[in-house]
Amino acid sequence: MDKIIEKAYAKINLGLEILGRRDDGYHEVSMIMQSVKLCDEVIISTGSGQGKIEITTNLSELSCGKDNLAYRAAELLANHAGIIPNVHITLNKKIFLAAGLAGGSADAAAVLRGLNKFWQLGLTTCQLENLGAQLGSDIPFCIEGGTALATGRGEILTKLADLPPAIVVLAKPKNLEVSTAWVYQHYNKDRVVHAPCIWQLTDRLQQGMPALVPYMGNVLETVTIPAHPVIAALKAAMLSAGAYYTLMSGSGPTVFALAKDQETAEKIAASLTDFAVETAITTTVGRIN
């Protein structure tokens, strides 16, 4: 194969609950994860020489070295398959950086999927998910995406029926990065007033019942919002502009709003001109086949 092109879809969390701290230092979580159509494009082609993994990207601020998850995914798969790599990976980024949207994890997952085809390895989805789990908790979900219940540290997946398409407005404060590790370290369950009902969300999704809002929530808002009040201000502005629900995605700082139609979504995005934010209007998307 001369070239493989993969889409790396962003994710949001319809519900995020923390069940406690594990012996390995991670937190036990229960989450409903959902792919959205906002995506990076990952292009895989032959590199310039044996033993090389080359990364290029359209964003100058993004590292293309060994600390990039896409690089690490390619290196991991090559080692697993006993292949001397010779690949060039182009990342055309559209997902906001450091945003709680799993952009890096989505890229790594796309690299695993793409190289599996490029090198004709024939690995199963489950095998790719197990490999991805060695690099990051969101990567197994990003292998197929869609709608899923994620437990453990996020790597144990129960795939759910695809959510009917919904319009989503994303807003991320510019020049604001939130450390996921810091957020989890400072989580205190005693500060949680409203927790999502994950089993109700799961049950309704399995039955194809889309009325999810009463059961949604993200307990990490109790950490990130006090540290960065702009997130609460964004949520309030989006609700005032017509969103029927708003929530922070992951550990933040991106906020997503659900809109009843495209016109309302555009009104919500336009209402944020007083904020220094990156915005995108997108939709939920189903599992990658």
C-alpha cells in the first residue's frame, strides 16, 4: 500500500464518574464516551529510510518527536509485530490541543488502525485496543469510537448502540491547558453535588432511548471549574443562547453544548464572541467500521 488515510475522531463524555483510587495509582472510573465528527486526518506513507518513524504536522507547537503519542503508537506496533519501521505519518490537526477531547489519543488510535492495514498485520480490533491501553486510557475507545461505557481506568469497554446524530457545539478557552493528572489528583468526592447516573445512561442507550440529559454529568467539573471559572461562564452563555444542555468534556477545559438544530448551534457559537475561545459545530458520530 502506498498510502493510508485515517480519520481520528474527537470524543466527549456524556457522563463521567469516579469510583475511587486504585492500588496502581489510577482512579477507577465509569464513563459514557461519545465520538464526534470533529477529527484530525492521519496520513501514513512510506518513510525516507529503514528504522525511521517520521511525524509531520500542520501545527508548529505540536511536538513531532518520541513524546508524541502517534510516534509512540507506531513504535509500539512495530515492536509488537517485529517490523523495522519505515513510515511517514502526517497529522493534519483540527481537534483543539490539550482540550479534554482525546485528540492525541485519537491520533494514536488512527496510527494503530492505519499501520495495521499498511503493514498488513491482520490484528483484530481487540488486539489493537489492548496495545493502545499500554499507551493511554482513552486510546482503546478511540480505536472504534462510537458510543461506549468505559470502566477500569477507562480502557475496559462495553460497546453501546450508536447514539442518534445530535448537534454539538464545542468551545475551548484559548491559551488554557488543564493537566489531567492535576485534576484527578485534586478530585474530592465530598465536593460533588450532582453525579451522573451511569447505569441509567447505559440502560437508555442500550434501549435506543435518547432522552439522556437528566442522567448526564461530569464530577471533574468540581475540580476544573473552581480553578478556571471561565468554564462556568461559557456554560452559562451557551445555555442563554439556546443550548438545552452543557457539560465539560473530560478534565477540561472544553465545554460542549447540545443544540436542537443547526440554527441554534450557530447562534450558540456566535454568542461566545466576548470569550477568547476556539469553537466548532459538529455532530455525534457512530462506530468506525
